[in-house]
Amino acid sequence: MSFGSHMLHLVVILFAAIFTDNILLARFLGMCSFLSVSRQVKTAVGLGFAVVFVMTFTISLDWFAYRYVLQPYGIEYFRFILFIIIIAAFVQFIEMAIERYSPVLYQNLGIFLPLITVNCAILGASLFMVIRDYDLAEGIAFGLGSGIGWMLAIVAMAGIRERLNNARIPKGLQGPGITLIIAGLMALAFIGFTGVLSSR
Amino acid sequence: MASFVVPITVISGIGAILAAVLVFAERVITNYGDVQVDINQGDKKLTVRGGGSLLETLTTQKIFIPSACGGRGTCGYCKVKVSEGAGPLLPTEEPYMDAQERGEGIRLSCQIKLRNDLKIEIPAELLTIKEYLCTCDEIIDYTYDIKQFRLTVLDGQLMKYTPGQYVQVLAPQYDKSNEEVYRAYSISSDPADKRAIELIVRRVSDGICTTYLFDYLKKGDKVRINGPYGRFYLRDTSAPVIFIAGGSGIAPIKCMLHDMKNNNNARKSIFFFGIRTTKDLFLEQEMKQLETELPKFKFVPVISQPEPGAPWQGAVGRVTNVAEDYLKQQDDVGNYEGYLCGSPGMIDASVEILTKCGITEDKIYYDKFS
């Protein structure tokens, strides 16, 4: 593969992860924080950026751990445990570092980090990387794309829910009910993209 | 054999390495060195180790900010004004702040981490708060659920407090509680006694501190307290006074009445004491005694649910209604000051009655037991 076509391949993976194979709306990963932290656009953006950041970095760390530890010892089946440990440790470390060196960033992003440790989209992205046999560059493109896709979905949801504050919703549907219906409609729209791009 | 030893060693090894990195990072990264805390514009300057919360750091420096939840950010009591160095309001603080407090820079001291030099402002009386080691040398049963504890301060220290204020009692770890908790109780004793204080405590079922005081504390045991706290005290005017209290709410008012007697304060005053049944009545003799010593003081116990056949000659009904009837007969109601102490429900009802009768809210002072 020439350099040019490799770059194109990475761009395809990036956009596929954002739109056609959106980790949240097509794979339904990371739903809990998507439903609970999507009341305001401002907080959704903060959480979204935190996910983009953590996902991109943990996917590269997990790639190294998989390629240089799990594969040589033939213990790929330990990837679930190892990936979780790495994600948790990375998030902890980043939280400490941000709090120390950038209080402003901590205000806007750091307070969301503990929410992310248990976000299944982060672990899911690393596991997809293994299933699809990505190399490092592909993994990073996929992680970045998945993060941006997740952020896109939660910010859109927060925007809709802010508007919903002024809408008259039947009592039984208020709160989680209408939120799940909206998530379903958004997922339908995103599934419409399926097949336009292939991330494989 | 090796088939499971190797994988387990590898995975545990990686886990151990990551844990070591985190421990090391915590040592290096969260080491903020010494920071300076300036209290009340230079009144007091502390140099303390950074990294902890403002509340816990002040506590180690023997400055006690009132807090009921122990720094978990759930009670919203530990508010202090931070004029410099705290950064923007955290999402964990927002629910406890109204618009005015936000504007003034009021913060929850348990949520603020000491990362850099801070300038804070706290009520001056908090600086006089100290910790005292006492012995409990008398326990009196007043009713089936109310006891009085007399605590004598050791080390010859004197406790300076304003009548009406309260102290926090430390309940140590014991059988039924594995954490130390502080609970607040009003001082009820005669302020002329500088060596000891008395607390009147009503048993709370399953209360950590009251269970400790009622079932575990013995005469002669050591008790740790800190204080005094509170802004519930008799204002220095000559206005007539209406006291309303329920149950153990009598404590701070008893202390104020002793103080009035000591200072030959001849203010007109009346005390409506609300209780449920005759079994709940206590301190009647002491109040009668105070009636003879204070020329213009009157004590009115009010029973809400008299037992059939009980020999009760006094007032019956809700304490607020009896107080209302009294106020309606006074032609100088507007001059009265109201002092209330008891449960939140009783206080809210009393405030409503007093304002309805024409006492403005700025002349109603209260201490809510919750």
C-alpha cells in the first residue's frame, strides 16, 4: 500500500468511526453516561472532550500491551482484565496530573474523568481494535473517530434535551422515557449511513 | 504448570507496575508543598501542607468550621468566604449556593483543595473555638428520653461562651459506630460556672452520638468537645422577650435566663415551654426558682396531649397557639423580640405566628435542632 492510499485508509477509518459505525448510536456502547450527563450542552461538551482524549490514548496503550505483552505470551484472552487495568490507571494518573498542572482544564474536563473509567465505550473501542486487527495508526484513527462520534452523539442529545425543557411531554414519558425514544430516533438516522464507508 | 504461572505472573506484574507508578505519581504530583492561608485579612496566618481540603486542614490547625457530614459535601454547613485563590465554583458546590453567596465568593471549605495560597474570611468567633478535654461528672435523668450531662473542663482551662451558644461533642468509635462523629448540643448551665458546662440531650433512636451518651458514657469518663458555636444569644436591648422552646430546646434558654439573673437584667420576659404530656415536663422547679429571682419573668409550660385524669392545672394546646393568645393581649407586641429553640417544624410554626402577631422577622432569633 502506498503512503497516499494508507493515509486515505486512515481517514476512512476515522470517518467510519464517527458516522457509519458510531460507537454509541450503532453499537450502543457508553449508554449510561450518555443518558445521565446529557442534560446540558456545556457539560456534554466537557465529557465529550474527556472521552475523545482518553479513548485516543488508551487505545494506543492497549495496542502496545496487546502487541508486546499478550501476544508474545499467547495470553490474548487476558485482554479484558489488562485493558481495564490500563484504562483505570491511565485515567487516575491523568486526573492527578491535570489537577496539579492545569486547574482550568481540571474544572472543565478533569471532574468528568472518574465517570469515564467505567465507560464501556472506552473498553469497547480497545476490544474492536483487537477484533479488527488494526495496526497502531489504524487504532489511533479508530479511537479518535470513536471518541468524536461519541461526543457528537452526546452533544446532539444534550441540544435536543435542552429544547425539550420547553416542550410539553406526556407525564409518563418525561425523563428517561423520552430520552430513550430520542436515542432510538438518532440511532435510526445514523444507521442510515451504514455501508457508505467500511472501517474494515 | 507453566501454562498458568506465566500468564498470572505477567498480568499481576503489569498490575503491580501500574500501581507503583500511581503511588509514585501521587507522592510527586500531588505534593503541593507548603501553602499559606491568610485568615481575616492578616488576623492569623497559617503555613500548612498543601494537598488536603481546606476544611480538614483548618481542623488540624484547631480552627473548627461547623460541619455535619464530615467533609463529604452533603450538608452544606462548612461555608467560608474565600476572597483569593480558590478558583471557580465546583459543580459539587453549586447546589448549596444561592446567587448572593456566589457573588460574595462563599465556598464549601470541604470541597476546596489547598493548591496555592488562599485568603479566607471566617466569623471572628470561630477563631476562639477550641477543643477541650472534659470529664463527665454527673448524669441526671430528667424524663424517659432526656438526660443532662455535666462536663468539667480539664487542664484548668476556662471556656468562654455567650449564653445560647452550643458545643460539638465527639462520639468516639464504639460498638455501634465505627467512625468518629461530632454532634451539636446547646449549653444549658449557669454561665457563672466557668469550669463546667451542662448539656441537655434528648435521645434520638439510632442516633450515633445520643446512643453513645445514653448507653455507653459513664460518670467519670473523658469526653472531647469543641466550641462554642452559634449566633443564638440574647441581644443587648431592653425589649420585652418571648421565648418559645420544645423539649430539649429549653437548654440554651435556661442558660440565657441564668445569665439574665446574674446581670440583674430586669427585662420583661415570658417563656412558653411546649411538651407533649406531663411525663415530658422537667426543670419545672428551676424555672419556678428563676421566676422568683427575675422580677419580670414568667414560665408557662404548655402540654399538647394531656393524659386523661392527670392533675394538670396549666396551659393545654399547641405551644404556638398559647403564645399567640398571649401576644394578642399585649399592646406593645411590635417591641417584642422572639427567641425560639426546638425542632424545625416547631420553629417554622412559631415564626409564622410571631410575624402574624406583628414581630418583624429581624427580631426573631432561633436555633433549629435537626
